[in-house]
Amino acid sequence: MTRKEFDKACGALPKTTQVVQWGGASVWKVGGKIFAVCSNWGPGEGPKFSFKCSDMSYDLLRQQKGIIPAPYLARAKWVQVETPKALGDKDLKAYIETAYRLVAAKLTKAKRAELGLELPRRA
């Protein structure tokens, strides 16, 4: 996945915002909370994708070659995809969508209502 494709996938999710910070990283948020980041840290390096995970996904993904606990964010169950072949585009997009849902679900009821976000009710 390219940075442009990453930005398109994140931008397609409801009520998201993007900022460029931390030395040019593409940072995506919902309700002011970050759910995914794309960065290029070295000359000639490809993009690195970081995103929030469920506990189980975090445990599984960090065991895969090319995926590490995300610097500064690992304690909050974030991973960083360091190599393009570590995850296919379809899987990466699915993880980004899950990250979005995880972060949106943690927003206050008032913030979700302000944004017009409806999350599934628990049975």
C-alpha cells in the first residue's frame, strides 16, 4: 500500500481528520484521537504503517516478520508494519478499519453524538 492509498482508505471512514506532524507523518484521527499513522523515516525507505489493535491482534501481529510493537504506542496495543510484504493491502485496510472502530468506540457518548457516529449496541 502506498501512502496515497493509505490516506484514501483512512479518509473514506466517517468523520475522520488528517494532520501532517512528527516530521511529515500522515496522522489520522476520529474525534481528535489517533487511530492510524503512515510515516517514512529514512532516505529510500518505504512507508511504515502504525495502527491501534485489539489485544488478540496485537499479540498475533507482533509475532509476524516485518511487524513490530509501534514505537511510543506499544503500551496502548499499537503495531508498526515496517516492510511492505508483512501485510497485504486488503489485510492492512481491514486492520485500519478495525483501528478506527476501536478508537471511535472509546470516544465519549457526547463526542460520538456530536460527530453523528453510531456504534452497534451490545446485546
